[in-house]
Amino acid sequence: MREKFAAEQTLKYQIVDILFILFLFVSSLQFVQLSFLRISQIYTIAALMFFFVKKQKVGDTRFLFIHSCFLVWAFVVTLFADYEKIKVFEQAIKFGVLYPASYLLGVLFARFFVKQNHFPIGWKFVISFLLFQVLCQKLSLPIIFQEVSFQRDALHGTFRERNWLAFFFFLISSTVFLAGRRDGRNAVIFMGVTVVVTLLSGSKVMMLCSMFVVFFAAKINWTLKPIAVGVGMAATVYIFSSQLNQSALEARLENERGASLAAAIELILAEPVGHGFGYVEYYFSSEFPYSIQGLGEGTNAVFSTPLDLMIIAGPVGLLYWVLIFCGAREWRGLTILSIAAWSLLNPLHQADLTYFALAFLSEFSAFGQSRKPPSRLKPLSGINNSNVAEESGG
């Protein structure tokens, strides 16, 4: 009887492991869509239904309450604001269904792994998946890979942008680090992966956010942490020195993020209560007097999450960013602030992967602080490359 129960539990673990790894894979396939829904969004709903059928309790009512308050206000502003708007229905589906579903799925996956003291991927998986992304781009694999018009030389793989590839690898590598022993060896591996992804993708933010995680979460001598961060900052400046000179910075301020931020602030001051969903794309494609690189038709957000949320819902949008992205609703660890920092100059709020990451990293920030002995579950052959406890020498 005991052996049967153990076999059933092992099967349950393996099913969740497979669901999680499949989620990571489909989340990377950003070019594969059905109508305006990506395959990852459809998979998220299906995986969430699996947990509900298994009667797994979410228990995170605070997020649902905060998100609902933001959503109600944004809908009220959208309905009553006298502005032209684009793709309001799509925005309603995303904020009303897909984004909260992604958050809840992140909570369920993370709590399952924390409870079982088990995580299905390790550094071998991270490195193998990075090689897969390089291979996809080199071979220009059909369906899952497409050329992009911006930063063509940078690695973006099966993602729509290089920054989303960097954000994805920040999520999985920081989670592997948090689920391990967080010692010097794993910190070096974590930063090594970060450096490689940074060099391939050209994303500067990943390096800074990874240093943030190491500084606050690594279990190493505190005197070594400022030195490690200083070395990382110096390496970032050296790697991207050509992009940090005066002419390059002036070009970005005049034609890209600087112009976008100035226009966003003007919109906020013009309508403090918010413009509602769908206005940003209309405004920059139809009303704005000149073109800004990265904005216009097909782009539904400016380059800053807190500013774009304020354009949508005014001070309610800013409060939403503070409570959800900065983790102020429930202080689970300083590592969650890395996503808040990333969102300052990126529209992270317009992607379901962000909400999954917010929930997942929030739950994992407490992982390992009062750990049981490492899990003895055997990894799945061919899929589960390594157990985190084994990766970290446990």
C-alpha cells in the first residue's frame, strides 16, 4: 500500500515537472499565435485548469483584489474617456484574463515545488536551452523563428525581442539560483550565464538585475558582495562602452526612450485620471507630430511600465505598480525589486510572462531559507537534466 502511494506521488511530481518544462518551452515561442493569442497563453489557461481539477488552492487573494481594483478603474476610464482607442478588446482580455491567469499559475507552480522541496531544472537545462535559442536563430527554423527589424545582430531566438529573451533567462537562471544553496559556486555560475546572455542579446538590464539578486540573496561574505557588484558594473560599462558614449546617449534621448518618456509625461499631465486601454497605440500612430522609434502602430505601451500604467489609469496605475511590481503588498524578499527595476525602462506589464515571473520569484525568494534535506526524487530521463540540490552540491 505504501509503495503504491509512493508511486502515485512520484507520478504526480513528474506530471507537474513536465507541465512546467512545457510551459517554459511554449513561453519562448512568441511568434506562434492563434488569432491574437499566443500558444503560451492558451497553454497557461489549460495548465491552470489542471491545477484547479486537482483542487490546488491558490490562496493569493491580495493580488486578485489589487488587480481587480486596477481593472475596474481602468475599464471605467476606458468607457468614459472621450478618446479614440485601438484594440481595447484585446487589452481587456489580456488584463482581465491572461495576466491574472499567468500570475496564479506562477503561484501554483512555485508553491508546489517549494512544498515538495524539489525543482525540476538546473544549470544544464538553462545552458541547453540557451544553445537551442542560438541554434534556432542560426538555422532560421521556420514557424518558431522570424527575423526582426531592430538589432538584427543580437540574439533573440524564438522571442520577438532580445530583451524578452534576456528576461526569460533571467527568470529561469535566478530561480535555479534561488532554489539552490545560493553559495559562491552557484553565484559564479549564475553570473556566468548572465554574462553570456548579455553578450549574445545585448541586454544591459539583465546584468544589473542579476547583480541585484546576487547582492541580496547570495549566502556569501558580505564584504565580497560590494566587490562582486563593482566588478559586474565595470564589466557592463566595458562591454557596452560603444553604446554609452555621448553621441549614442543623445540619439536615444532624442529619438527613442527620451522622446517617449517626455511624451508620456505630457499625456499624464494632460489627463491625470488616465486615458484608458488602447489610447497609447492610437496616439503615437495617429496624433503625435513625429515618429518615435519603437512606438506607433502595433505598439500598445510606452517604454516605462509605471508611466504607461499611469497613462492607462492615472494614480491607480502607479499604485498598482508599487503594490504588484515592487512587492509592497507582501514583502517576500528584495529579489522581487529586480523586476521593478527592469520595468522602469521597459513595458513589462504588457506580457503574461512578467506576471508569471512576479509570482514565481516572489514565492521562491523564501525557498531554501528553512530547507528540509534535499529531495531524493529521481530526475525525469531526457527531460529533467538535474535536480537543483545536486547542481548545488547537495
